[in-house]
Amino acid sequence: MTGNRGGGPPLGRAGVMDHALRVFDTAAMELGATLERLQASRGDGSERALRAVRDLQAALAVLMDERVKIDRLRNETAGVVGERALDLDAARAEIGRRLARLRDT
């Protein structure tokens, strides 16, 4: 996979996930707008319009589920646990301080 359509350098894992999230966000906005237009014109009661609304709602639900999975994977890759990122440098410093106190005693 390349970083851009011009054949640039390949994207890293984080770059691929960020790109996927942008694609999902764009698709969700477009699906949402189309869904709103169809729901507004649903007054004619056309079976085809109703079926299209249901199909778009299902597609939007799948899209949002996949976006959540990608977002979770991106957080795992970045080392985010819960709502915050792990600060490994701070953890190393704390371990060093504790070891120093143990050596002093």
C-alpha cells in the first residue's frame, strides 16, 4: 500500500489506520446525508425509498462498527490503555527511583 495515489512511500500501520478512519468518517457523513434526503422524501410512501432507507441504515451501522474497531486498534498500537496513553519514560523513572530507595535501605 502506498502513502498516496502518486506512488509515494508505503504508509506505516498507524498511517493506514488513520487513513481508514478518515475514509470511514467521510463515508459515514455521505451515508448520513443520503439517508436524511431519503427520509425527507419518504412521504411518497414508495417501497423502493423505504427499502433504500433500511439498507442505508444497515450500511451506516456496519460502517460505525468497523470505525470503532479501527479506532480501538489504533489506540492499542499507540499504547493507549483506557482513556490515556502509557508514559513508559515516566514508568522507567519511577522504577529507577524505587530501586534507588531499595538500594539505600
